[in-house]
Amino acid sequence: MTANEKLSGRSGAARRDPARGGAGRAGVRRLRARGAAVSAGVLAAVLLAAGCDTGGGTDGGRDRGSGDGKAHAEASPGGKAVADSFADSGHLPERLAADGTTIVVGSPKARTAVRVYEDLRCPVCAEFENSGADELRDMTVSGEVRTEYTLASFLDDNLGGEGSRKAANALRAALEKGLFLEYHDVLFDHQPEEAVDGYTDAFLLRMAARVDGLRDAGFDAAVKGMKYRSFVTASEKAFDDDGVNGTPGFAVDGRLVDATVRNDFFDPGTLPSAVRRGALRAAAAPPSGDSAES
């Protein structure tokens, strides 16, 4: 078994099938199976020293410091969420951040912003999406947090190919239809092997067909023509500028979390407390930049 296979939990076996679900979520569509089958203790032990490193492949995922990220929060944390719950709406709002680098999901009134840095080719990002991400989704649905996605593409440079960039471009195209989140989940649920560069135009369009209402002539042209290449470049630059050197990376209200806290994000049982501790820590720190949400 290779290191990447161990980290991704695939080891030659098929990834989990997408599942619609979420009892008590009243129609909010979530296309990944819940991560209860993942052994959080084993996964955390592996991830303490592993992630997708900007130096190449799966090795690292550390951040460069706990205070290097831009500030993305709107208000100090603590107390109850001010946003309405989206449990009954059937769909979370999603939009492009004002700086054009990041896709924001959830209420703009949420007290806490959780930024997730992902490279679509990174197998450890897929592990997060099959474990702690469901709990983060629940917190977003409830209105406690908004989730910001900054899409990196360094694995294309490290491993060769264009898959990370093509996937990020396709996700930006999906945002135009309000279907970023569903398509994002589908792509991670069917993530090709990291070294294969499997996010081809044909693969991306085939996966898009799994999302109701996504494919049409405009979407297909955007995928094939890399319509949102400038977004892809800007998102990668934001990843670099925020001082992140591996994926998945996380920031709470603009402050990067350290490696130990990062592992808490992979466990649905510890993610909420990790987010809330991060929000309190960010509130106590001096301002470090401008919010992505203006």
C-alpha cells in the first residue's frame, strides 16, 4: 500500500458512493456519505504528519504560523449564531467573495468564518471531505459559521498535468448556477488517484451530469475553454499569500490553525470545539487584514 493509498483510505477499493442524506436537515442536499465509518483516532494519528505538501505529493500539510492568514471574519465570535438556519431551505447560499479569490457558502451574517484550503487532487482533502466536513456542513446549515473555499492547484506543478486547475475552473463555473457545493462534493466523492491527473474535461463533464441542472452548453463551454482561468490563478495566489504550504489547510476568522488543531478538523466529534476555540483565539488577536466578505 502506498502512502497516498493509506492516507486516502482507498487502497485500490472504490471510494464511497455519494449519498443524499442528513436526518433533520430537511432537504439540504449533501452528496457525500457521512464519515462515521472512518476511525478518527487512526486517521488523526496518520494526519499529524501528513497532508498534501506544496513541496510535492502527500507529505506535510503544515501551515507557516498561526497568525499569517488574512482576517475574514465579520464579527467577534461567541454567543449564538446570528444567521438564520438553512435546514428548511433545501439549499445553502453560495457566492464569490468580494476579492474574487474564494467561494463562500452560508450566511454572510454568520459570526464565524471557516476557510478551507483544498487542492482537488489531494487525497487527504478527500479524507477531510469524508470525515469532519460533514460536521462543518452542519454548522454552516445552522448559521453558526460560513465556509470559505480557497482552491489551490500546486499539485499540478508538483506532479504534472492540469487537473487541479481544470477542476477549480469547473467549480467556479458551477457557482454561476448556484451548484458549487453539490459539484464539489461529487468531485471529491469520485476523486481520481492523485498522480493520474484524472480531472480531464471529459471526466469533469461526466461528473457534472450527476448534479441536476448543472450541465448545459454554457457550462460545458466554460469547462472546455477554461473560462475562469483568472479565478484559478487568483485563488492559488490567495493560497500562497495566506501562508499555507499544504492542503487541507484551515483558518478560523482569518487565522491559520496549527498542525495539532488541524487534526481536530478531521474528527466530527472535535471539529465544532476546534472551530469555536479558533474563533475565540482570533477575536483576541490583533487585526491582520481585510475580510474576504466586505
